[in-house]
Amino acid sequence: MFFFWYRCDAFFRAKYYFLGALYIQKDSWSFFPLVSHFSLASPNQTFHKVDVVIAMAVYEKDRLDWVSQSIESMLAQTFTDFLYYIVVDGPIDDTCKKYLLDVAQDNSRIVLIFGKHNVGLSECMNFIIELSAEVEPRYLVRMDADDISKKHRIQTQKQFLDAHDDISVVGSALSEIDENGKIIGERKLPLSHDAIVKLLPKRCPLNHPTVMIRYDVFSKGFRYMSGLNITEDYFLWADLAADGCKFSNLESNLLLFRRVDEFYKRRGIKRSFSEFRARFYTMKKLNRFSVTNVLYAFIVLFLRSMPLKVVKLAYRVDRFLWDKLTKH
């Protein structure tokens, strides 16, 4: 039996402990859960050691056509020596389930995992981190089920991390697309570590679905904060920054990010309070309390609590101003 645990510091004082059990059959690198919420679609699937693992979750609200576009974009990567871990986070539509089973059957690089019920992205990512450790990867790539990666994404980010041993997390710029795949915007972020950490108390300075993370980070015990369904990445970046890990963003646009009405709805009051918590959590972790940082947190919370039309307008204005102010 292999037991793993991690401690989650939630908003200054609350502490949550998670204990899971996983039985690992090491012959031919074959794994299957014994006591777990998750189970492998193919318990006897065998794996080889790889440099890169991809981590993605699918849940009931994900559209099949977007899920298939997302998966196909990863399978079409110019870098091919990876394992692609896909967690089905709770019950999903039978059609989508059949597609996932078929694509996993046809592609030995896909590791399909089913969850008994929806537990959120943090738990899914943490399970993949634990499960994939046995193939001794160097890097973990994040991917969302409604986005599209450009075919050279993994190769570009891997080459960057191979050449920069001091960088733990690398993200990239992205293009925003609508329901039909039409480009409707761009999202740029600061490139250097210093600029990223300077921005961290105010806003999340990495596009989560674009990141490649050095696996050493997880070997040191860092995990996504358990119990979070949103802003889980923001809390992780704060923890890593406080530990001295370094970040970078590539100027290259490596992802097509889906921005539709559901995107704005997810940025409602629940996400607003989670981001509010994340900002104060970051200020505490990095000892960056200031009048401007605190005031910014309250202003954003107020704007996010407004009606959907106002939230949309505020987002577009913010993106416009940010793109004008961000210099690469």
C-alpha cells in the first residue's frame, strides 16, 4: 500500500487533511487504484517512463465537440513521447463517455481515469500527480477540456525548461476564441520572474491551461489546494513563489482559450470570493500587504458582484488596458 497525504492551508487558518490509499503494481509500470475515489478504465494498461505527462479533467458540462478538439490538439503535438492522463470527474453524458473510451482504446498514450462523483479540478490534478509519479516524468503539462493547444506547444515549452534549469513553471500567451473557434481576443502576461511575482498579489500572472510545470515541484510535496473548484492555480503559484520557485511566460501564443458566456458566469460571486481569498493569501505568503494591493482586491470583488453585462464589459476593458500596459 502506498499512502499519500497533503496539508491544505485554506485562507490563513483553516487546515484540511486528505488521506488516500493507492495500491501500485510495479510490474511493467502497471497501476490500479485499490482504495480510492478514482479507477482506471484499463487497469492492466502498461506504461513506459516519459519526460512529459499531460493532466486534464472532463466533467458533465463539457461539450463533446470541444473535448474532442482539445484531445486531438494534444495527440497532434510535434513532441510525441508523453502520457496523457484524463480524469472523468463524475458522471458524464454517455456519448462523451463512449468517445473517451474509444479514443483511449485507440491511443496507448492516453490514461483514462473515472471518478465516482464530481470532486473538482484540484482533486483530479492531485490524483494525476500521484499516479504519474511512477513513470518519473520531468514535466507536467496542464490542459483544459474546452481549449486547443497549438501543435508545437509541448516542444516549445520543453525546450525552454530544458535550457533554463532555474525555472519551475512556464506559461505562455494565448488567443481567446468563441464557441465557433473564431479568435476574439489575445491575452498577454509579463514574461520575467520578477514581473510575474510583482503582479501576483493583484492578479493571477499565469494562464493556467498554458503552463508546463517542472515535476520537481511536486516531488517536494507541493499540490493544488484540496477542496477548491476555482482559482486552485492562484493558490499554488503563491505557495511556489513563497518557496522561491521561479516563473516565466513565453511571448509565443501557444493556446486557443475558449471564452463564451459560461466563462463569464464562472466569474460570478463564488469565483470572486475565491479570487479575493487568493489575493489575501498571496499577500500573506509573500509579505506584500499594501494599501494598493488591498484596495485592488476590494475593487475587483465589487465589480465581479455586478450583473453579467457589467462583468463582461469590465473584463473587456481590463483586457484592453492590460494589453496596452503590458510591454514585452
